[in-house]
Amino acid sequence: MVRHVVMWKFKAGERENMERFLAGLNGLKGQIAELVDMETGIDWGGEGNYDAVLIATFRSREDLERYQKDPRHVAVSSLCKSIRADRVAVDFEF
């Protein structure tokens, strides 16, 4: 199994678009077969923290790669790319 963890910082004034992006991301659950499970969250910790996180589970590295190339994911991701200030990610097997 593979865990895919992503955190984002968004540009100032993009809260509404961030929520729209996360709703779109959550909408992929049950739509893309390779995506076993996922959860997202918005940070409430404040200054210095990242704004939002994705924790997703896949059966294999290949499934993660297929998910990332899926046109439905690419469409949701394009909004994120236009409103984010920073992104960090970690992928690991467990």
C-alpha cells in the first residue's frame, strides 16, 4: 500500500477557491478506481502552518501514478496550481 500526503499553502484571499478545490478533490473519492481512500482537512492551527492537507491511500505506486494522470484529477489540480503559494508532498509504502 502507498500513502500520498500533500500539504498546501494558498495565496492570500483564496479561501473560497481553496474550499472549492478541496470539494473537487473530495469528489474524486469513489470516482477514480485507483484511489482506495482519502481524507482532506483545513488547518485551524494558525500562523506558520500549511493551510490544507490531503492523505490518500493507493494499492501501489503505479496506481498513484495513474491517479495523478487521470483527467478528473488533472482538472481539479489545475485550480490548485493557480491559487497555491507552496506545496509539499511525501509518498511512502506501508
